[in-house]
Amino acid sequence: MGNSLLSDDGVGLYVAAELKKRLDQPEITVMETGVAGLSLLDLLVGYDRAVIIDAIQTADGKAGQIYRLDPEAFDSTHRTAAPHNVSFTTTIELGKRLGLALPPQITIFAIEASDISTFSEECTPNVKQAIPTCVEMIIQEITKKDPNK
């Protein structure tokens, strides 16, 4: 997820582009999108598993730091003016309540962003350096064997 015109906000798209090159398998779908909020539900329905990659800004994070998160790590939005502003957790909860076939396993890889407001198709240096590492982490995540099988 992201916006490739706003510097580090595009990092999720750049990771996805690298994953597309590396994961040429029919059972794996790699998508690049700029949607968020409720629009994300349309992209998740029908999959067994989802890995979402996006930029994040935290209070004490260092640019380029990579986080592996579960949906429960995010706060819910209780009020919103537009569907794009609905939090990830609220979106997933709504999808479940509507009975949508959402993936039972959703993992988020978030890369700490430094600049998400400058018009640029380039990530800042520390964020750009994190892209290959994040790609490797995701490949390991999706190819590891389930010990329950």
C-alpha cells in the first residue's frame, strides 16, 4: 500500500514490485494499491492469507526500521468523516461482521517512514535501504512451513 508520489509513503509499493519479480508462483498474488480504509476489503476477500506492506510513523521509530505486526496492533477509529479514514482494525472488524470471506491470517510489514509529505518518487536513504531486507523477511514469512501440517 502507499502513494509513490509522496517519498517514503510509496515504500510498500516498492517492496511489492520487488516481490512480484521474486515470487512468480500461481498461488501467490502480489498487488500494488493506493487504497485504504473500507476499499481495502474488496482486495482481501477470498484469500487464505494476506501480507500487507505499508509505511508507518511511530513516536520513537527510526527511519527504515521494519515492524512485523498483527491487525490487533492498531487502534480502532470510532468516528470518521470518510471511508478512507477508517482504521485498519475497524475495517477488518466490519468485514468480519458483514460475513465477508476475509483471510484468517493477516500480517502487516510496516517500514518506519521519515518523509511522507514531500513530492518525490524516491524514498529517503534509510527507507530505501530497508526495502531488500523487508522483501527477504516477507519471502521467509510466506514460505515457512506450518508446523501444524
